[in-house]
Amino acid sequence: MSIAILPEYQNKGIGKALVQEFLNEMQQCGMRQVNLTTDKDGNDAVNAFYARLGFQLVRSFVTPEGRWMNEYTISLNSEDADA
């Protein structure tokens, strides 16, 4: 699954709202954590976006096809987030 915002609508808070709503839904479903992966190279804006939302970089890895990826996680458990 991917999310994308058309360039003319970027930097208006739409992506942030989409991710926050998804995280809220996952928390309501009882999920305690969300992980995601995104490209590492040539993707600085997206990596910074997830960091600003509170995602923590867990690791970087190379796919079998040679594509560098970053894996992020965020806790949905309020006790974990406060720790």
C-alpha cells in the first residue's frame, strides 16, 4: 500500500492528515505498533516526513533486487510513546 499526494496539493497537511487518520484507525482496531518501509536513496523529503510524524528508523536494508529501503516504526500505545 502506498500514499501519494499530487504535487500541487503537497505541503498543505493532506499527507499528514491521511497518516494520522490511518494511525488513529489502527489504534482503534487494537494495533499497538505500525511499521512501514520507504526508499532510502533519493527520498529525503519522504524520510523526513515520517520522522516529523514520530516514526523511528529501525533499520536500512537492501532488497534482493538491490533497492535500499528504510524501515520505520511508531508505537500506538500511549504508555510506549511517553517512555
